[in-house]
Amino acid sequence: MCSAFTLLEVLVATAVLALMMTFLFNLLGSSAKLWESGNKKIEAAQAARVGLNFMAADLKNAFAGNMTSYTSNGTAINNIAPFMALGNNTTTSMGLGGGAVSANGSQQIAGVTLTNNSSIPYNEFGYMAVFINDSLGADPMIGKRYYLVKKADNISTTGGDFYFRGNATATWQDSSDGFYPLVDNCIRLKLEYYGNPTSPTGTPAWTSTWAPTDRLPLGVLVTLSVLDSKTAIKVNALKNGSALSTQEITNGLSSSPPATLSDVERLISQGSVTMSRFIPFNSQ
């Protein structure tokens, strides 16, 4: 003869089951959040890798100081290919349009690569991290967002975006209005050069600046810092659509952050990916 469960036993079993289900749901929720966070980090890392690949393709083929001779409209023109390395918070050297401002704490780099076209013997490249300060954006970029951008080529037989050439003079113009996005939510571009800026035959060392415009370093360490898309939305909300300060970016990206971080800095620390690559120059 089988005895039935008592009401007390049923209540106890139900309570235990409820506790177990609560635990499992909490565990599942935490796992889902961790998965989402990890997936966003992977997304940011992939974006940074794409940006580094674009930069490597140009930097590996850059040249400077080489005399180039070609014919334009029947006249021989000689020029020296230049290289430009700009420090932190340089706002206008490569020309910003569409309400863009240079990302605080970021650097800029621009130069020349060869082509096989005798009339237009080179292409120009330029890279910078920017914040689109205009709420309307700058097509195809959304307003109030960070980007790693490449400056657009505008080469003709008489000039380019950065370097304008002529029969008598050839000078850096340091300006271009056209740029297009490579990486969303890139809050900093950091550049460190390996070479000797004062002597081509001197002992090379690491330096944060590179002054010669007619000579390349041996290579450059490029570092991109990218926020995942979810963190970027939260940061933008806390900043009310304004750009991050240099201090906020520095503290948030620091490997040894201060003991006390602001909410924005804490978000950057938790939701950013920083990726570096050393890119050697092939031509000297």
C-alpha cells in the first residue's frame, strides 16, 4: 500500500525547486551578460585589427626624401616625397570638416606611396582619430561618435590633398577636407617611432615624436583603442554627446588606473580594447 505525500513535504519540495530554479535563472542571466560582454569585446578587437591592417598596407609602402621626376603638361617636375607625424591634440593639420574634432590625446600620421602612373606618381594617405562634434554627422558618419578615419586622396597632375607640387616650389599644405571612416568608436590613435630623428646613421631609439619630413623612421608602433558598441552608447549618454577629455581617455585606458575612477572612466576601462602593431617601413 503506497502512502501519499504530505502537504508539508510538497511545500518543502516546491520551495527547494523554486530556489534551484531561481539559482539557475540567475546563473543563466549572468552567463548571458558575460557572453554579450565578451562578444562585444571581440567585435571591438576585430574593428581595431581592421584599422591596423589598413594602416599597415600604406605605412609598409611609404617613402620619403626620394626625388621623383615625371612629366606634366610637357614639363618635367622634380619633388621630394614628404612624411608627416603630428603630436597630441593637433586639430587642423590634416584639415577637419563636417564638425569633426581631433580625438583628445590622439596623434596623426600622413605620407606618400608610389604608383605606376607616370603622370601621377604617388598616392597620399593620412590617418587620425576624430570625434564628430556635429549632431547631424558628416556623411557617411553619425554625429556625436568617434571614428578612425583615413584622409581621402585627391591627386591630380598639379597637386594632392597634403602635398602640392609645382615647377618652382614643392611644399606641405597640411590640409585635406575629405575623409572617410575605417573604425567606429576609436577613441585614441597612439604612435611611437623607432629610429633616430636627428641623424640617419645615429643609434635608433623609441621616440613619441618624429620631426624630419624628408626621412622615415625605421618603423612605427601603432596603437588603436576602441570601445565596444554598447559601452560607446553608455559613455555618450553620460557625456551628453560631448567629447571625452584627454584625462578621461588616459585614466580609462591606463593599465594602472587611479584608485578612484569616474563613471565614464570606469566604463572605458571595462569596455575598451587596445591593440598594437609594429609596422616597419620598407623604403628609406
